[in-house]
Amino acid sequence: MREFAPSTHLALAVSLALSGCAVGPNFKSATRPTTDGYVRGAIPTVTAATDVPGGAAQHFQFGRDLSGQWWTLFGSPKLDALIKEAMANYPDIAAQQAALRAAGENVRAEMGVFSPQIRGTGNASRVKESGASIGPGFPGFITNIFQATVNVSYTFDVFGGERRTLEGLQALEQAQNFQLEASYLTLTSNVVSTVIQLASVADQIAATREIIALETNELGIVRRRSALGGQTRADVLQQESNLALVRATLPALEQQRAAAEHQLATLTGRFPNDATPPEITLSDFILPQDLPISLPSSLVAQRPDIKAQEAQMRQASAAIGIAAANMLPQFTLTGSMGNESLLFRSWFQPSAAVWSLAAGITQPIFEGGTLRAKRRAAIDLYDQAGAQYRLTVLEAFQNVADTLTALDHDAQALKAEYDALNAVEASLDLTQKQYAVGSANSTSLLTAQQAYQQSRLAYVQAAASRYIDTVTLFQALGGGWWNRRDPGTLQEVSRNQLLAEAQEK
């Protein structure tokens, strides 16, 4: 928590002692969801397994806590280095940190209203006065005036308008805290997903080039046989067409790789032409097998977007109190003390002393309904913030539910794609042998080759989906920020605080 100077604490204590209760509602955190699950029906505790790299079974460990450095679970030093670079250089992080500092300064600025406002003034002037201002026939004259005063004013926060203002600013600072944390989570998730996408495309390009090599070799065989009269010119043209079709898929994959490289450069705070993309494939990653899943009761305390929206609710609640206080009297006390003289040599003599003391009260009498309308508007904005909070919670549960089912289906899809790849590979091998002896035509060979290419790429994409959806799950669960202590993040919010907050509700 932020600390303030002792004098500020004293001033605030005096203000509270002289003031009544703050008007407006005292904010109460929204009720936690009572649901005890994420999806309808039972979720398998373990996914299907396939005996291939990236095909290990994943275990859902409900009630376990997520690591603050969750990306290290993928076991890639290259990825860890890119995350570190992104967190240090991505401009949005610096922007959010600056916004957080500004929010903190606004809080400290508001604390100043609970202290007396003291101003010193001093001036010296030479003026020509008309004698008529003194009396008929009095001659005009030129004189000097020397003044030095100290002015003190204090507004009593009787109905808590300033306290509600401070509460609102503190809520905005807290919201910015969580927006910063959400930016960290979005950045790390985007970096990991982009690197996995880059690795997936690299594997797809490698598979496509391997298929191109096979097709090129097949074309050489057909051409030699055509030269010997064993096959027709049409067979050569058909194989050339087969090869051209496969080659035509390569530019799109190359563009996907280039786009992923450009995005990764931006995420790490570099220009695309200055960044050196990592050489990485899916085999460089370890698929996390033990997946900690937060309990539904804890999710709302862990998602930074939910916490930020709750802080927005608190700010909207404080705005109601501010609008109510503006309808009530305001009490001020002002005073000044100083010296005033016509001669500089007598400026500081006791006879030159001047002082004043005044108390005032201001009460709105008729504002044409403006103040009441503003209070009603503040209530409506609070209702809006509450509805947005409920929507954010619902979407958070949807995110987790979608990802949990996706991971289970991803495992099944990978197994199905692996079985399909083995089947079409055996079919292609058989068709090639039949084509070699003339028992299969070029159309059958083309069909088998296209099926193999599509299955090979689909297998790589299915493997990548398991990694990307694992990233999505970690992001949906809040990213474990409460277990991380990086500069500029929510260092004052500990896991113990979150657990205590959960128990209170």
C-alpha cells in the first residue's frame, strides 16, 4: 500500500474528527459466483495421449495454483529470453506504467485538500491617488504601498465529498494497477502464442518442402519413363501439375512465417528489419502435462480484467457520494495575517500589522435540477459498471470453459490426425507402387498425394493447437501474476491477501 507523510495523516485525522459520515453508499464488493464448476457435466481429469512429440496426456489439477512465470513450463530458453526482452521493451508496458504513476500522483494531490491551504503574498506598489476619493478639495498625492501577508484557508469536509473524491481516485489507481497487470498477461501470452505459431509454420514449410522433394523425384521418374515410351506425355503433364499445386501452397506459408516474425519483432520492441527471428520448431517445446486449474471461487480474485472492473465499480460508487455532497452545505474558514505600510522603514513595525478571520457557508438553493440530475446520472453509471462487471465475470468463466474443452478435444484431434496421417501415408505408398507398375492411373496418384499433403499439415496444426490452447488456458486463469514480483506490477497484492479476500466472501 502507498504511504503518506505524517502531516497528511494528521490533517486527515482532524478532518475526519470535525466531519460527519460521508454521504453516499459505502462500496461493497460484488458477490462471488456460487457456481462450483466451469462446464456442464464432468470434465475428464486427463486428456488422451498419443505416442508422438507433443502428444503426452495433460492432467487437470483443480485447486492448484499457477506459477507467475508460467511460460517456463514450455521448457524453451529461447522463449524465456524473448519474454524477458518483450517485458523490458514493449512500449505499451511503459505507457501503462506511466499511467499508473500518474494515477498515484493524482491520489497524493487529492490528499492535499485535507490540509490547510497556506499562501504567502508580497508586493510593493507606487500609486497616484485622487484627493477626491478622500474628501472634497483634498489634493491628490503619490504614495508607496508595501504589503506582505500569509493567507490560510480550510474547507471542512463535513459531508465527505472530498473523502469520496479520494476514494474514487484510489479506485482508479487500483484499476490502472490491474490494467497494467492485464497488459503484462496479454503481452506474455501473445509472445508465446506467436512463437508457437512461428514454430508451427516452420514445421509446415519443412513438411511442404519434403513433399515437393518427393513430387520432384516422382516427376523425374515419369519423365524418364516417358522418354523410354513407358508413359505418355499426358502423364508427365499430370505430374508437373501435381508438383505445381504443392509448390503453390508454399508462398502462403512463407507469408504466415513472415507475418509471425514481424509480430514478434513488434512485441519485443523492435522494428521488423532490426529483429533476428529465432530458429525454432515445435520439437523445441515441452507440452506442460500438469495443468493447475483455479477453483471457480478464486477466479474472480485472479483475473486482472475482473479486478480492474471491480475497481471501476468502486470509483462509480464514490461518484454517487460526490454528487450527493455537492447538494449539501460547504463550510470554510479563512484567515490572513501580515503587514502593510506606506513607508518601507515602518513595514515591519507593530503598527503596520493587519489580519482578518472569516467563516463561510455555501448552500446550493436553486440549480434548475442540475445537482439532482447529476446524482441520478452517477447512480446510473454505477449500475452500468455493475452490469459490466457481471459481464466480465461471465466472459471469464466462458474463456476457461472453452479452453478446458478445447484441450480435451485437441488431444483427441491430434490422435485422430496421427492415425489419419499413418493411413494416408500407407495409401500413398501403395498407390505409388501401383502407379509404378501401371495398375494405378495418375488421377489416383494425385488424389493420394493431395490427401497426404493435407494430412501432414493438419497433423502439424493439431500439434500446435495443443500448445496454443495451453497458453490460452494460462491466460484465462489470470496468468499467476499474484505469484510474480516484477517491477511495476502489483507487488502490494499477495496471494495471502487474495485467499483472505476469498474466505471473507
